[in-house]
Amino acid sequence: MVENKILLTDCPDAKGLISKITNICYKHQLNIVHNNEFVDFETKHFFMRTELQGIFNEETLLADLALSLPEGTNCRLISTKRKRIVILVTKEAHCLGDILMKNYYGGLDVEIAAVIGNHDSLRTLAERFDVPFFCISHQDLTREEHDELLAEKIDEFAPDYIVLAKYMRVLNPKFVARYPNRVINIHHSFLPAFIGAKPYQQAYERGVKIIGATAHFINNELDQGPIIMQNVINIDHTYSAESMMKAGRDVEKTVLSRALDLALHDRIFVYKNKTIVL
């Protein structure tokens, strides 16, 4: 059966890599629909994303690539099937609402399996779009106990990605390790500036002239995970911390949905706490 798949390759840089990879794809009678590559000359590392069409013998294809490419090569062959996400929320609606609306109208092609909140505030919004909502309260639970209940519910849906749409709790290391490079967060600041709580108040006190938002994968350092997408808008001295926050919400929802779209189309490599987007 003819299928479409995406081949993601990263390896130490060497001469002739593109030729080797494309010749192996030709040997397997696979059509190259689209191809992008990048070399990080600082680290001497090569990245390539190849959209393929044909009849796949995945095991043999990956074995041929492993034999032909340098030691330390990583190759992944990924189906282009529609991906599934679970969204985590607290009380703010703008990022969740934007994802739900874009998915409804086809701006994001994704299956939203569930929305999970630590408060019940956004249940009505999720259910308006026929998305199941679950409240897992953090009251009277340790962080570890709450995160374990959260992970158990997430795993029921086997999502490709977990999206923190203004989820205002820090997740513990065990939870983070369970989903490496699969949890996408939106931070209401242009990282690495103004990490942690109340970034708009921090920005106001510094008299900044731009505000922005950052979508990133989470790791065990607060707001220090690999950055996927960022954007900014101009402001001036007339903005209060509150008006900065209102303006920033538009940037946040746009940056998060763009980052999610990149992940859904397998355009992101994570390497040394950085991302390469092809």
C-alpha cells in the first residue's frame, strides 16, 4: 500500500550525506516529495527532513541508512497520520480557545483527545467543542501525587503531545521524564528574560519596549527547555502591567498554535537543548 511518511535524520556532518540518503530512498523506490536540510557548523551536526511516498519496508530502509551513515546517526520514520494531543489548563481561556477554534475550522489538523484542568473553570468551553473535560484538583495532594494522577489520565488517551495552554503548575521531574520532548508550554515572556511568575510585572518594572511569548518543550529547569517559537510586539511607556498582559495574550495564543503546528508536522529536531526547525 502506498503511504506518506517523514524521515528525520540527524548525524555528525560528513561529505555526501544528502546523496547517500536520497540514493537509499531511490533504491527503495520511494518518491521524495519534499526535502530540507541544515548543518550546524558550530557543532558539526547535520539535520535532514525528507517527506517520502511509496511502499515502505521500514526495517530494511532504516538498516540501510544505519549502514551508510556515520556512527551516531539517528533516523526516525514517522507516519503522517493525524496526531493526537491532550491539553492541560488552569483558568485562562485564550490559548485553549484559540486551539479549539483553529481545530474546528481546520487551521490545526489534530485530534484533541481531552482537556484536563486542575480547576473546573474551562469545562464549558471545552464541551462546546465536544471535547471531553476532566478536572483533577490539586487540593489536598502533594505535587507528586497530583502529577501521578494527571499522568495516569493522560496515558488513557496515548497522546503524541501534551500542550500546556496556560497550565499554571510546575510539573515534577518524574512527570517530565515520562514524556521527553512531548510537552509543549507557552511562557508569557520572551525567554530567557523574565522567567517564573509575574513576567509582565517584571517587564513593566524594567520599562521594556517589546513584550513577547515563547513556546518551548519543558524540562526540569523552570522555563529553560528547548525553544520552538517566539514572537514579540512593540509597546511603550504608556502601557501598565495589566495592559501589557492583555496585549500579550494575543501573542501567546499565536505562538503556541504555531509551535504546535510545527510539532504536528514533525518539523522539530531537539539537539543540545536547542531546536532545529525544518
